[in-house]
Amino acid sequence: MGIRTGQQYLDRLNASRPHIVIDGEIVSENVAEHPAFANVAHSYAKLFDLQHDPEHQAALTYVSPTTGDLVNASFLVPKTLEDLEKRRAAIRTWAEYSNGFLGRSGDYMNSSLTALSAAEKWFSRADPKYGENIRRYYEHARENDLLATHTLIPPQVNRSVSGSEQLGGRLSAHIVEEREDGIVIDGARMLATIAPIADELLVFPSTVLRGTPEDAPYSYAFAIPNDAPGLRYLCRTSLHNGGSTFDEPLAARFEEMDAVAVFDRVFVPNERIFMLGHPELCNGFYSETGAGALMTHQVVTRTIAKSEFFLGLASEIADSIGIDGFQHIQEDIAELIVDVEIGKALMRASEVDAELNEFGMMQPKWSTLNAARNWYPKVAQRFPQIIRKFCASGLMALPGEADLASEALGDIEMYLQGKTLTGPERVRLFKLAYDASISGFSSRQALYEYFFFGDPVRMAGALVNSYDRSEVRERVRDFLARED
């Protein structure tokens, strides 16, 4: 089959029968037409369509090694630096379409599956069948152009104890039955972003397991269809308020729904199980296979596009109201320029210093990507702050699109014009600034980026503990012992 069109994606989504709860309503069919999901589903459809666009097809696709069909380039197993650059060009194409606001585009989990399939032999430490399963599933996802998401952590109930200790171990998704043909899962997991509009849900290890017998039921990795029997999604209220792309330019396009995944005795067949038991291997699921590095390569590419968007937005605002000559404004724009260039430099360094891992995959340098994923969540919090500073009270003096078609148009043209923009043009620009800096959508984006890889404090501790500082410490000791 190879690359899908947007319509094929939407048709499959509408034909699925998930169990989605949102605002007291149960949605179980025609998901792509529901007001809470329709706009973002059609944005994802556009990503699929870009694969068929002559302008972008070369960047977004490559030839499948098994079928000869064109498949998405995020499934390319990198063997060379050029392969990493090819992957980045594809990821950047999608990221620039959404300006980095689609955090769960398909290339994210595709990157995970790609690295895991290359590390097939790693799974043999548990059982060769798991490696065969992940390779076959990766090929299935690649050849059918599936959109997958994943669910990450135990419910946020009592973080002072492990998931296996919460409510007697019944809260967190866990194995309640092992059968000859598969396993049965019960409990819940957070946080399944875009789950209602995905084809597949990947349930991979996420938190550090202690390796005790109590952790065995929580040690697994598997994939299930979005509408697997017994699987329910509890969604938050949509952050798109029903406005047009004029009034809510970001939320109306890119509002990715988040959901809690509830497993009510969900059956997982053997062929979709990639790890069972072995908590010590589950703890190394991302680091030892290269999956974490390839996923972060995708994330950094996306966040560069997002940084560039905020640089462009801040620059447009400054020019539109004549503040671009003020030094304190230039200082903030300089900050955004530095952020863009640091992101690009970290990305490029990770590629240039890439090495073949033990499974033959060209793995971007992890310590560099690890620095990027610790740095960006904090600097990204500044982006909406800068936009708010530039716009100030202008964000609170915004009529809507309907007002442009009313008798108020004259007032808008007179009193809301900018230095370089007409009144309606300035309102449109500031509506974008509003949605990027003070709307509910923007607040969710800030939270999402801050905790994307987990608690920044714990991430910092993991960075310190994993980074080899022996050489630089030795240099300090040598200096102290030097006799000049």
C-alpha cells in the first residue's frame, strides 16, 4: 500500500469504533466529523496529503525495501549521515507545516518503531520472538502508513509510592491474565495525546521499574488498535472554542486532544507483544535500543520549527506597531535568534558526531540530544512571555472576525491599524499572537513542552548521572597539581 492520502486516513478513522468519552458524550464512530476532533484530524490528513505533493514527496518518502512502494521517510533506518539528514528533511517538512504545534505527528512514534526494529537482536535477551514481533509490526506500520501514539505513565493518584503500590496495584495498567494466545490488561495510563484520532496505541515502558516481583505485571511493551475491545479514552474538554481560523488560528487547526487510556480487560494477542516481564530490559527499552535518540532527533527538529515560528511572530509584531527599534525589544528578538541557532547547532552536532550502534543503526549522538531535550523545555517558556510583552494590552483589544463584516469595520480600520498593517490585518496578526501566548491552547502547549520528556528536575538528575565527567574532573585535578 505505502503512503496514504489524507482521505484514506480519514476514511479509516471514521470506520473505526473506539470508545471515547468527552464532555459527557460517548463517541464511537465518525470520529473525524466530531467537533472536538474534526479540525485536528483534517490537519493530520494534510500531513498525509503532503506525501503525495510533488513539491514535498521527495523529502517525505523513500522506497520500501520490501514492496517497492513509497513509504514515509521517518521509517528509514539510518545507516549513514546522509540517512539522518534525509530523515530530518522529512520531519522538518511536516514540522514547518504545523510550525511545531503538532507534537504527536506520526514521525514521532515512527522513529521509535524504526530504532526498535533495527535493535531486533536486543529483544532476544528476553525471547527472540519479541524481536520478530517488533520487526513485523514496524513493517506493518510502515507499509500501511499507520498513525500511532502512545500512553506513558500511571494515573496521578499518589506519587509518593510506585504504580504497583497505588490502590493495591489496581490503578496502573497491568497484566491480570497470561493466556496461551496473549495477555489481558486492566487499569489505566496517562497521557495518550491524539489517541482519539490515531490508528494504533503503543503501550511501552515509561517509568523506572524496580525489578522486584511486584513490578512483573507492569513490565511489558505492546501495540493495540485504537478501537480494541475494552479500551476507553477519557478526554479533557477541547481547547478549541469553535472559532474560525481567523479567531483561533492555532487551536482551530492543531488542538491535539489528550486522554487517559482505560484498559478494561483488554486482550493483547501474542504477535503484538514486544516485551513481557524482564523489568531490567524494560528500563533500558529506549536507551539501549537507540529509540530514545531517534525519537529525540525528531523532537528537536520539530522544536526548531517552533522556535523559528516564535521568532517570526515576534518580528512581525514588532514591525507592525513600530517597536522594532527599541533596544529592549531587540534584546528579546536576539534571545529568540540565539534559541533558534542553538537548536540548529545541537541538531547538527548530534548528526555529525553520530555513530553506528551495535545494531548497525546510525545513532545521533545521545549526549548532545540529551542536552537539547533538557534545555528546550525551559527556554520555550519564554516564547509566550515575549509575545505578551510585545503585544501588551493589544491582546485585550481584539474584536472578532464577525466584527469585520459589521458596522464596526470603520472603527477597526481607523483605531486598530498598525504602523505597517491595516486594522483588519493587525487584528488577524494579534489573534495569532493571542492564540500563541495567552489562550487555553497556548497554556497547554507550554505545559506540554515543559513536561514533554518528564519532570525537568528528574531529567536533570538523569543527565548528571549519565554524563561522563571524568575527563574534565581529571583536568581540574591536574591543574591543581601543576607546578609551573
